[in-house]
Amino acid sequence: MPTEPGAARPASTILLLRQGAIDAIEVFMMVRHYQIEFASGALVFPGGSVDAGDKDIVARPDLYAGGAGHDAATLNFRIAAIRETFEESRILLARPRGSHELIDAKRAGEIADSHRDALNEGKVKFADIVAGHDLVLALDLLVPYAHWITPVGMPKRFDTWFFLAEAPPEQVGLHDGKESTDSIWLSPRDALEGGANGRFTLPFPTTRNLIKLGKQPGVQAALDDARASSVVTVTPVVTRHGDKRQLRIPAEAGYDGEVFELTGTP
């Protein structure tokens, strides 16, 4: 989806959650390839830009469920979130047509084996994969969690919606080896500890959302809390305080603060 110079490109990301054996919540995360232009080497949630193919699916409501009452822009974000997650992690949030159950792990894996590389290379459309396998995208599983817009003046800007979703049982996820070089299920606490000790590089929005998520006692509690909460858009403002740079965000966004010291890029 083309954008004007300086404009924020629409993008989506999903915090895929599962109940951990030790910690209450585990989230699926990936390490981006060091040669990727944006957030190279960072530990991130699966996601990416909205593209023209997402609009094609918006125009075909038979290919998704849970779109009632949403405008086209909102549907673009949700469809992009599911498509990007499939491209980057193989996890497919969809149901066989006519079924109330999510696609099983075996079939989702077969579809990924057959189509994911071609989809990533632009040789096939996601709409054709969904239609060809008689699937319905489960937009109803996505719970809006956060909305971040890259600060004005940055060379590359994104207007990103973050969604929560419980991962389908037994779909464990696997990075593509191209845009991402590793993938892992880990607790918010472990991700944050890795960021603090240098094991991981965590972008600022990722850090704040991990801290927020880590307060929840379990997956269902996180989903229920997100459904009951209003999302406050965050467009950080970079300021200077002496020789330090700071980021200012809305206090009402729920990230335990308003001003944060900036040690890297936002």
C-alpha cells in the first residue's frame, strides 16, 4: 500500500498467546534478520505492512468471519495481521468453511508447506490460498490491544495496530529463515530479562507491551482485559532534556509512565 513521503504506513502485528507450563502466559516472538532495513536483529511479534492483497479479501466477505460492523480500514488491519502471521510464523488463524473449530495443526502445516514461500515471494495471493482451501479467516479471534504510530520525522514510519489472539492448539510456529532468523515462545518476563541483559534487542513499543502483558495472570484474563479496555493511540514525541533524549507518550495509554529515556531508536 503506497504512502506519501513522511506518511505512516499501515501495519499490523499479533501477540500470539498460549498458556505456559511455568509462567502464566507465553507469547510467540521472532528475531528479525540483521540485514532487514527496519528493526534489524530485534525480537518482535509477527507482523508487517498492510498490502493491496488485503483489500482484495475485504471485498470478499465470504473469506472471513467477524467483520460485521467494521469499516474497510479496520478490516485491512485485521486481515493483514492474520496474513503476516501466516507468512512469518506458519500459524494460521482460520476455520474450514462451515466449521466452528479452527483448522488443525496438520492441515495448517500442509498449507504452509505448499504456499508460504510462494506467498512471501509474491507468486500467489493470500486470497487465493484461503479460497482454494475453502477456509474462513477468523477475524473474531483478534482483540485490539494497542495502536502505535512512529514519531513524526523518522525516516520510516508505521501506523501499527497490535492485536491479541490465543494461538491455535498445537500450531507451534516457525520463522521463515529470511525476514526472521529465529523464533521462540517465551514469557513476557523472560523476554524483558533478555532485553535487559543484552540477549535480545527490544524496540521501545515491544518493551512497553511486554510489560503491560506481563501483568496479566493468564491468557483468558489478558483477552478479557483487552476487550474491556479502550485503546489509546500512542505517537511518541522525541524531546531533549540536557544531553539526553526522551520519549513522551500519553499517560492514559496504560504504559506506567509518560516520559521515558531514549537510548536507541524509537
